[in-house]
Amino acid sequence: MSIKVDALISRQFLAANLDEIREMREESRKQDAKSHIVWRNVALFFALHVGAAIGLYQIFFDAKWATVAWVFILHMLGSVGITAGAHRLWAHRSYKATLPMRIFLMCLNNIALQNDIIEWARDHRCHHKWTDTDADPHSTHRGCSSRTWDGCW
Ligand SMILES: [Zn+2]
């Protein structure tokens, strides 16, 4: 039973080698790493939030109901692209999909604007494998709530 679980964890890139993680944490404590602000990302996130504020204003005061419905539909489609596509299909290989389904999910993934599939899957695998170490691109130890401000610091 344990062997099957280990194989499944390994096959779906959920592997958490606890000794390796402990080792990496101890190693990162020894180093005096300084965080720095990535101004390009700060500018992009600032522009993104300004656009979101303008969009929110328009939803309530300016947009037609069909536009609001379209935004909602795009949001849902992008979410499916990330959860079913980039996350489950490509990052974890949780299931297999036919070529037309992969192309469809790839298009939905693009709607979400969360990097390309390869980069998304790579970062997510690193996140699972080395959770909250220096090798985790979404580490909670990087300040500035890296889960939403990813790469900001
Ligand atoms: Zn995952």
C-alpha cells in the first residue's frame, strides 16, 4: 500500500522529501539572504490593480449587463483553464486528456493570464516539492504575501 502511495505522490509531483526540506531550511538559515524589490513586478502589479479598480467602477456605474456577464464567463473559463489544465493536467498529471481537450484547456489557461503552462507547472511542482523553502517560488517566508504578490520580493 505504501509503495503505491509513494509512486502516486512521485508521479503527480507531490513529492515532499521531508529530510531534503529540513536540510534546505537549515542551509537557508545559515545564509544571510537579503530580499529586494523587483520594480518591474511592482509596476506591473500597480497597473493591474489600477485596471481592476477601473473595471470595478465600470461594473457598478458604466458597463452594460452583457459586459458584466461576459467578464463573469471569462473569469469562470480562466479558472477552469488553471485548475483543470495547468494545475491538474500539466503540473500533476492527475489525468490524461485527448489532444482537442488539451488544446481547449490551453486556450482557457490563456484567458487567466497566469504565465505560460510550462512556467506555471514548473513553479507549482517546485512549490509542492520544496514548500516554504528558498526553492519554493510561492514561499510564505518571502514577505509581501507572495501568494498574491508572487515574485514581488
Ligand atoms: Zn498542486
